[in-house]
Amino acid sequence: MESWYALKIDGTATFKKMVSKIQITYETISIKYGSPYDMGVYSQKDTEANEIIFYFTPAAKPLAEKFGAVECEAPAKDGLELSVGPESCLNFFPLEG
């Protein structure tokens, strides 16, 4: 199974700015790689830790590398929201929960 990538940021204040940065970079990289149907970035809020974690699909590895995301296991589906990419990309990866 291919690796996912995670990037943690503090609090919700920087969330919109980070999504904007990821979106701009995604558009460039997506075009370069032929607009893959499985390249996406999801987010999950951890209110206890006051963090937001961005999860990059395996196909989004070039994008994850641009942001310094680290390799991780596939996230659980619960609480996962699409931030950048096509709605369909979760259909191609088995996720827990």
C-alpha cells in the first residue's frame, strides 16, 4: 500500500491561508502530472490539541513534499473533509472507519 502524508498546523487561524497556498500549488502540480483523479488533500480537526492535520493522498506526494508533509498511515474517514482536489479521490483508497 502506498503512503499518505500528513502536515499539522496549529489552530484554525492559519487554516484558510494554508488551504489557499495548497490550492495554488495543487493547480500547478496537478497540471504537470496530468490532473490525476486520485490527487487530493483532506483535513481533519483535532480540537483537543488545537491542530488541523492535512492528509495528502499517495498521488499527492509531489504536493506533500512541497509543504514538508511527513509520511503516515492512511487516516480514518471519520471527520475527514476534502480541502483540495476532486471529490472522487477517496473512492480509490481504502480508509479505516
